[in-house]
Amino acid sequence: MNDLQELLANNKAWAAGITAKDPEFFNTLAKHQTPRYLWIGCSDSRVPSTQLVDLQPGDMFVHRNVANVVVHTDFNCLSVLQYAVDVLKVSHVIVCGHYGCGGVKAAMDNLQFGLIDNWLRHVQDVMHTHQELLAAISDDTLRLDKLCELNVIEQVLSVGKTTIVQNAWNRGQELAVHGWIYGLENGLIRDLDISITRQSDLIQKGASITP
């Protein structure tokens, strides 16, 4: 319980600090949110989305799950995506993974933890798709890094294939989907050079990562 009391005390200090700098900050924030970005990232506690890019509350809509996976049957993720695109009118969807991802490593090593094994089958699908490319990498750490990157790229393509994004493009809405990856050891984000802004990009970008 002492740990929880510490969190509550931290919250009071944080809110007081914000209010001291801008007395109207929370009043303004409570009235509306107008984020330009949707962040789809990993649940890993070491990857705090808004902190990594130094944004304030209200600047970024966020969805996080283990291994930053986008599945067309995951109504949680799709609901967040639909609200961000159709209601909040975000301009950018960012899929951000991270090197050394435990979920990706568990999938690569075929480890078993229980229920989550079924979720990580989606990462194993990515691994099997790029089996030849990954097999050519002898170093285990580098192979894991590459799979983390490939997983992000595949999830970017998955976002672009959703009816939500497809419909947005069809009605002329400006919307881009990007793939990034975060380095735990240096705190830096790397752009994986995959950004899709229209349907034709799905074919072009998908073909570019085929072994």
C-alpha cells in the first residue's frame, strides 16, 4: 500500500507543477482533445509513448499491446484506430516497436508462457514469412533486432489494410502510417523508412521487404 500512496503523492506533485506553469492547462485539456498522432506501441514499461517524443497530455492518442501487434480481429485495437481516424481525425498513425522486445523474443524462441502464446503466434507468422532472411543472420541479437524491425513493418501494412484506413483514403482524408523502432540502450527512435499514405503504397512497400 505504501507504493500506491507514493504514486498518489507523485500525482499531486505533478499536477501542482503543471498548474503552477499554466493555471488553465487542465481546464483547457478537459474540454477537448485534438491529437495529431495515434501511437500503436508495445506494452513494455520501458517504452512510455508520450515521454519518448516529449509531447504533452492531449497531443497523442495511444494504444499499446504486447509486441505492438495489429490484428484484424482485435476489436480493442480497431476501436482505438477507428476513433482516432474517424472522430479525432489524426494525421499520422505511428507503429513503434523496440529492440530487445520480450514478446518478439518469446515468439522467435517458441517459448511458452500460457495464454499469451496464442497472441504471439502473430509475430511467429512474421518470422515464418521472412524465415530465409532471418536464417541468414548468424548473430542471435542481430536476428532478434531484425525480427523486431520486420514485425513493425508488417504491422504498418496491417494498419493500412484495415477498412478504417482504406475508407479514410477513399474519402480523401490525409492520413499516413509510419513504422518506427526504439532503442532501449540509447533512448533514440529510428525511422524504419516505411510510410504509407495511399493504397498503392501497400503493394510497393510490401514487395520491398519480401526476401
